[in-house]
Amino acid sequence: MAGILAWFWNERFWLPHNVTWADLKNTDEATFPQAEDLYLACPLAFCIFMIRLVFERFIGRPCAMGLKIQANGPQKAQPNAILEKVFTAITKHPDEKRLEGLSKQLDWDVRTIQRWFRQRRNQEKPSTLARFCESMWRFTFYLYIFTYGVRFLKKTPWLWNTKECWYNYPYQPLTVDIHYYYILELSFYLSLLFSQFTDIRRKDFLIMFLHHVATISLITFSYVNNMARVGTLVMCLHDAADVLIEAAKMANYAKCQILCNLLFAMFAILFISSRLGVYPVWILNTTLFESWEIVGPYPSWWVFNLLLILLQLLHSFWSYLIVKTACRAISKGKVGKWNPLHVSKDDRSDIESSSDEDDSPPPNQKHHSSATNGTNKNHGTNGYLTGTPYPDEH
């Protein structure tokens, strides 16, 4: 174990040439980031998760009820012992062969069985009220941490001149403000990483998981090797757009469509301009070029910048989805009625729906082949109405 730790904390990987861990030990004159400081984030992440539960129960829920948001979930599938057994014991997504077998066994048509499984899967999804509470919690945290970041950074020299991030590096003292900012952000993203397995299941689960891992890695890397100054810039820049997307989702759940569209438009403009414009020109420029000129590269420098570039690729992917969603609405001439966050057309909600769901024929009657084919022509082979996912957080 001692050998593994020595290899992992190799000074030639983490620190610039001729700098050792002993040089960055705390003294009476100055305090520097210490790796063991980050251990505090784990219990704090649990505390944040518990605070979230209390917040959603005693603040989010009353606010939702005041906005007339009901706790009604998706339409429930009618009771059926055979299908329920298949759903719970075998598969939640039956293939074509199994669907045909169930169709013969129950004398139901395949389309109706598909709809039953779709409704049964949706039964396990949270209600609009739960979604509102989740978004309200994130909105509250992002608003607080972004406000804190702006108030803190406007007093720092590196906000106005990014070269200040590298002057006298790595011998830059750790202030109480930076320590608090880092630990709180790291704790929050750790709580998001863990709660991703209990929250609303998204179709971009793996992408968001990768995003959370990259974010946590960036925070950890920049703290351990004292790139904290540029780290504060990255965190504050990313928190700005997240405030608006959560506000837009809350407006959507409250059925304030005009406000939802306005907030989403503001979010799209801010997201694209900050993450495709400000981020590469301001952040990547200083981490790649200014730091190279002032400090020079070393192994963890390369890893840090690779993570920042990975983040930029995610920015580009999500920006493409935002533009695609907006262009689709404009091309169909439905900008006024456009609901970019509508649950039934949001891949991220993982709610599958069909426009003919409410007027489906009784399950004990066979559909004619021509009727089924006609429906499939409009809604796809499985009758699912899918939309474009949108970014939820950075």
C-alpha cells in the first residue's frame, strides 16, 4: 500500500519541475491546498443530500402545491397478472418474439401489449411534483453558489487578468473563500453523482455520469496541484447557465409556457455563448497557452487540460442539441406554442408516450393489420414519440 501511495503521489507527476510536496506544506505564514482537505467533501456530500430531502419535502413541495402542481404520475397500466410477471421477473423491454407469444396467449394485439409495457415502465417514474421539487433544489443551489462565486471573484485579480492564475505558481496561498468554494462545489457534485442512481432516470445517464466524473476530477486535480485560481473561474462560468435551465423547467412544470420559453431562450443564448465562446477563449486560452508560457507543462498539467477539452466536447454536443431543438420548432412554425421542456417529448425524462394512447381500443379486441401499420407510419415501429434531449447541468 505504501508503494502504491508513493507511486500515485509522485511529485514529478503532480507538480512542476523542482517543486516538492514539502514546499507546499502549511506554515505559519501561508496555507496551501492539501489533498486530505478533500476528505471533508464525502460526509458533506451526504449532508447536502439530506438537506436536499428536507428542502424538497418542506419547501419544494409546498411551493409546488401553491402553483397547483399535482402529484399525479403517468397513466397506470391496467392490472394483468401475466404481463406483470413478465415485467417483474423476465424483462421490462420484451422483444418481438416475446410480444408475439404474449399476443397469442392473451388474445391482445402486439400494439396494445407494447403500450401496456410502456405504461408500466412509466408507472415507476416520478410525478411532475417530484420533478418540480428536484429542479427547485438544483435552482436554489446553483443560484446560491453562482452568487457566491461572482461576489468572491470580482475582488480577485485573476478575474480581470487570467495570467494572475500562474504568477508565482504553485506558491499561491489558499484563502478561506477558495477553500469553502471548492469543498462546497465538490460535495455537491459528489451528491449528484450518487443521487443519479436514485433520481429520475435519464436517457443520457452515461453522458451525465461521465460529465459528473470529469467535473469531480477537474475539481480534485486543480485543488491538489493548486490550480485553484483558474478552477474558480471554471466553476463560476458553468454555474451561470444552470440557474436558467432549472428555472425554465420549474416554469414548465407549473405550466407557465411563455415564461418557460423565455427562460429557455435565455439559457440557450447564455449556454452557447459562454461554453462555445467564453470558455475556449478565456479558460482554455489561459490553461493551454498562458500557463505554458509562464509555468511550462508537466504530467498533471496535460491531464488537467485533457479533462478541460473533454468538457468542451460535451459543451459542443449539448449546444448542437439546443440548436437542433430550436430549429425544429422554427421550421414547424410553432415557436409560439413550442414547449422545449415538455415531459412527453423529452428524452431526458425517459417518459415514453404516444398520441394515440388515450383512444386505444379495448385490449380484448384485435387491431386490423392496416390500422396498426398506419399508426406505425406516424409514430415509428414502437409507437414512441421521442424528442430532443437538452442539457441539465454542466
